[in-house]
Amino acid sequence: MFSPGVVAALVAALLFGASAPIAKWLLQDASPWMLAGLLYLGSGLGLTLYRLVTHAPAVSLQRGEAGWLAAAVLTGGIAGPVLLMYGLTGMPASGAALLLNAEGVLTAVLAWVVFKENFDRRIGLGMLAIAGGAVILSWPGETRFAGALPAMAILGACLCWAIDNNLTRKVALLDATWIAAVKGTVAGSVNISLGLALGNQLPNWWTVQAAMVVGLLAYGLSLVLFVVGMRHLGTARTGAYFSVAPFFGATLALLAGEPITFPLLTAGLLMAIGLWLHLTEHHEHQHAHESMEHSHEHTHDEHHQHIHGTPIAPGTKHAHLHRHEPMVHVHAHFPDAHHASHPH
């Protein structure tokens, strides 16, 4: 039930959701555009420093991976925030909060329809329940949208992030800290540059430091765990678990003294039902693995029985370019990197 992918996705949602009340507080001293840039940049620079301190090995991109990663950074790290900022300038926050829930749904739809990731009725109903809970949590009582163009910009941002999630899946076997460091550094630098060009000012030094630390945890570490989740679960299921982030944010607000409300209880119930449907999924059938060659960290399990020039102790994690020979077998599995393409 609680596989490494599930735990990673839920902790990613916890980190991201818990950052919402803190980010709201930081907005008192920083514009939305500058705060977004500082959060991204904090995640990128923090993870880059972590990789330097730990002497993390250099990452080698395989053929085609650079294109997937560049497209993910462009759509999710640059185009998405720009569209979001445009939408927020012409729309009340109440309408924007509701529209932002479209990201999780669009992520799943793209994964299922465009990238042909497997799902069944149980997973689809679970996704709807979680998304419904997120909508209830963000419902402000009086919702105003103020025009079609800002609303379309917000939905466009959600589509950009949904595309980003699905494209990042293509490189999810790479070092997750490296992926998050690249995306955070590029996106943060671009967003801060655009903010300065549009007349925004950097906040005081204390706010800059606080935003970058929050970004390291809520955007950097959260993205690392999100990538790990995709590696094990596929895009749609990871996106579904991540969609409970607003509930973690609301729970933190409760601990800070806000009252328990009926919408919060209803949303919590819907999300609990959705999570139960996902956590109790059991997908098992005979399936065929095609021949493939790639590089990622692995142990010599059922799917990795290749030979080494030097002996490797059983259970030892290691990474290198290796080849998978064709195989037909039966076992429970998720649509991970080794089970993403077989028919159902």
C-alpha cells in the first residue's frame, strides 16, 4: 500500500501544501512575481549546493532526454508562471484559486490520453474525488472571474504545468536532485529577471532569505520527491497524490488556530475516499517487456538480471547503462518506467 512512490508523492504534497500559509505571509513584503522567482531560485541554488557538498556524480543525458527536459523547463518553469501572473493581474484570487485545481486533472488527462498511461475506473474515480475535495477547499463562498482572458491565462498555466509533469516523466530516471536543481535555477532566474524588467522590486534581505529557504523545501525537495514518485507510480497517480496538497495546507492553518469548517470536513472526506481508492489498487496480469537500454539507479531485482564485469553484492544500489532483454511474466505493478507501454 505504501510503496516508496506513494510515500514520496504524499510527502511532496505535504511540503508543497504546508508552504501555502507561509507564502501568503511572505506576500506582505514581496510581489507575487518576485516571490515565485525567489522560491524557484532558492530550490535551484539550494539543491545545487547540496550536490556540490555531497559530491553527487555528474549526470549524463541519453539521446533525446535533453529535449524533454528543456521543454519541461520552458513550459512549467517559464511559460506557466508568466501566464499565472498575467491571470492574477486581471482576476480576483477567489476565481484563480478554483481554476488552479485544473492542474491535477489536466496532468492525469494528458497522461492517460496523450501518453497512454494505464488507468481503470477505480483510479479515475479516485482522481475525481481528490480533485473535488481540492475544489471545495478553495471555494471562497463568492467567486468572481472578471473576464475571459485572465481565466484562460490561469487555465493555460495549469496546462503548462500539466505538460511539464508529463515531460518530466520522460527523464524521471535521472538523478532527481539534478532535475530539480536545473529546473529551479533556470525558472527562478528567468522569473526574477522578468519581474525586474516589469518594474517589480526585490523585497528586503530577510524576506529574500526566508523565501529561498521555503523554496528549497516546498519547491526543491518537493519536486525531488515528485520525480521519485513518478519514477515508481507514473504521472497520473503521482499527480493525484500531489493534489491533496491543499488539504495539508488547510490542516496547518487549523494548527495555527483557524476554525474547523464543514467544507474542510467534506473536502477531507472526499480526499480520503480518493486516496483509499488509489492506495488499495492492485494491478496484476501477464505482460511482456520489450528490449530497452537505459541508465538509472537499480538493484539486481527481477527486472535487472544483467551481468557485470566486477561482482555486485545482492541488494546494492548502483547506476550504469544497462540493457533489458525481452521478458514475459506476471506480478503486481504500477505504470512505472518498466511498465509504461504494454497493452491492457
